[in-house]
Amino acid sequence: MARTTLRWIMIAIAVLLVGPIAAWLCRPMTGADGGLAATMLVTSETGPAIMRTLLAFALVAVFGAGVSVLMGWRLGSFVAGVALAWPAWEHAGVAQLIRETADSSIIVRLAIEGAILMSAALAVSMCCYRLDRGIDRKPGALAGAVPGIGGHIAAALAAGTLAGILALVIAIGEHRSQAFAAGVVAAIAAGCVARFIGPSQGPFAGMLGLLLTALAAPLLTRMMAGADLVESAYVGSMLNLGHLTPMLWASGALVGVPIGTAWAESMFEKQAPQSATA
């Protein structure tokens, strides 16, 4: 009972305190037109925007690390992702950014930003995992199907591909809630498949796969639209995969990957007794 209560207290702190502070840190960023339609690299003040965004990540990393020590890495990663959902929700949508800047080249900056923020999210998740004192790290946990470094590569590629397909199907239109749901569902699937394929437990392969997807998604969006990217942003025909902003990818990854790995390991636990009796 006490552990369940503490779990909900940590989630409440993430939602009501850490998340709003992270959003406040990112909020002063201004877009190319002086408005609030901006992200870390699509802004009129790139230097301050980078510093503010990294401060927001540092804040959620410290909070997630503390929760990981007390409650395990899965809850630590989850609450970090929940906190980042605040600035992710406030960032302008990709189509809105393209319309307001009338510049298709910002899609390349979004791809670079996606790689940077997902790298930061990967660092946060691995920090949470390393600080886990054994609550969610199981010494006797089964390895995935492919051993060695090849297993990590195969797991990351499979996770990234599956995440991209799910985001393509779910992220319909410009609704922020739809894009966030797509990011979380894609991350759950990525964490699950990476755990089945990869040679070890933990979030590394799933997060790496999502990093690749966050980098590729804007580039695929531009490639599919060609010279008509600005027009497609106006008429609503932009590739669904491109609707997720870099912060949405990072937030969804931190929330979803620990859930996906837990699902996969629960299947391992069910299979182990069956193998023993066989």
C-alpha cells in the first residue's frame, strides 16, 4: 500500500510541479515571426533556446534519477517522460511551424533536433537504469533472440521500424493529443520488440530505435512532399509520421519504452515455467 501511494505521489509531482517548471523553462522561446510557434532549433534565438531546453532535460533527469533510486528505473523514466509532456504539449506542431515560416528547410532542423533530444532522452533513461538498485533490474532475466552487438543493432532497427509504422497510422491530423498518443504507443511497441530481440534487458535498444525514427521522420516527410511541403502543410496532406515534434518523440519514448520492456519481460516470465515443465 505504501509503495503504491508513493508511486502515485511521484507521478503527481511530475504532473503538477516538475512538468510545469520544464514548460516554463521552454516557454520564452519565440518563433521566426516573433510568436510562440517555436522549438529548440526552429526559433529566432537558437542559443538561449538550446540552453533552456537542456535545462528542462536536466531537471527531469534529476527527478527521474531520484525516483529510480527509490522506485526502480521504469517509474523514473516514466515520470521524466510525463514531465516532458508539458513542454511537448506547448511546442508548436510541425505543420504550424512550416506554415508560419513558409520554409520547407526547417524540416532538416527538426530532424537534427529530433536526434539531439532523443539522445538526451536516451541518456536520461540509461541514467535511470544504472541507478536502479535492483527493483526493476533482474539478474536472472532472459536475453532476447539475437546475441552480441548484432542483437543491439537488430533490436534498434526493428524497434525504429515498428515505431515509425505505428506513428504513421496513429498520428492523423494536427491534433496534439493524437500525436502524443502516437509517440507513446510507438515507444511501447519499440520497447517491447527491442526486449524480445536484443541481448540484454534495459531501455538502450528501444531508445536507440526511436532516436533513428525521430531523425528519419522529418526527412521522410520532406521527401514524400518534395517541393510541395509548404502547400501540404496548408491543405493537411503532410505525411502523418511528420506530425510528431522532437519533444513529443522524447516524451513518448521515456513514457512508453519502460512499459514495453515490462510487457516483454512479463511474457518471458510466463514462458520460463512452461519451458521448465517441458
